[in-house]
Amino acid sequence: MSSVRFSAVVLAAGLSSRMEGRHKLLLPVCGEPAVRRVVRAIVGAQPQEVVVVTGFNGRAVFEALDGLDVRFQGNPRYREGQMTSVASGVAALQAPCDAVMICLADQVLIETGDYRELIEAYASMPYGSILVPMFEGVRGNPVVFASGYCPEVVGGRVNPGCRKLIAEHGDEVFLHEAAHDRYCVDMDTPADYLNVVARVERRSGAAAAAKHGAPGGR
């Protein structure tokens, strides 16, 4: 296991404005709210701490995560955009760490091993202090950055979610080329949701078949 100590900030404050009236984080995925599935995977990667930033429908998100080892940070400015939630979550971190991972609460396909993959890649990257996952030229999430950036992130001077990050901090950004697209899949629209649920169900079915030695269950 990597010697890099990391903490995770989970952005769970958004309005779900493209989900046609439904709160995407509470939609069921294999019997549990999407946000719980995501945060469970993050906790499994053993960060120093997990801060979940809430805003829209915050009480329901809080209840959906009942029993998980996380702390909550409300963001009263969540309607002003994602960067306010990033700043709020990073400011709430308390445990000493070497790096911070900014996670999206709607990336249901990312597994615990995928989060560990990013930390291992961060620990061994040949240059840079910010890691951005990529798949076939598409930028993904989560982004991992050195904890030394925390004051600049809190002050709004560095935005780890900004599409211009790579261009503006080229020497500091290491692009981690992933072998899968899970870092690039989120859940903004009803069609996205149906696609994600189908993929999770296929994966669960394949895993069950492999466990029981069913034909084709590799």
C-alpha cells in the first residue's frame, strides 16, 4: 500500500438540474442510494478522513450516508458553483495528509480499487504535484493534488476542477492514463442514470457468475 496519506473531499451539494426533477444522488443503484454507493467505495480506500460537502437537499444526503465514517460540511453558497464546494470541503479538512482527492458524488462506477489506483499513481508519478486521470484523451475525476495547494484552493486561486488546469499548470499536472473509462463517467441526465445502472447490474451479474463458477462467468 502506498505511503501517501490522503484525505477525500466528496462534492455532494449540486442541484441535479439536468435530472428532470429528481435528485440524482438519491436515485437507487442496486438497492442503495447512488451517493452511499460512491462514498462507501471512497471510505474503503482508507483515506485519513472523508469530508462530504452538502448543499441542495442536504438533510436527505446526510441521512443516506448514515453509519459511514465521514464528516459533513454544509456549503451555503452551493448555488454559486462547484468551486465553492471544493473550497468549503478543503477548508474543513482536519487530519494531516500529503494529498487531497476531490471526488464527485455521482461517479457510481468507480470502485475502491480505482481510488487506490490513483493514489498509487500519485505516489509514483515522475513529476508534478497534481494528478488528473485520463482515458483515451478524455479528462476524468477525481483529481488528486498535494496538500500544499490547500490554502490556494480555499482562497479560490487554484481550481482543481477547472478544465484549464492542465494548460495553466502544465509542469505541475501529471496525466494518469487509465485502462478503463470509469473516471470519465458521471450521472447528470436520466439517460446517464440508466446507463450507469445497466453497467453496475452487468458487473454484479458477472461477479456473481464468477463466484459460483457459472459458464462464461469470467
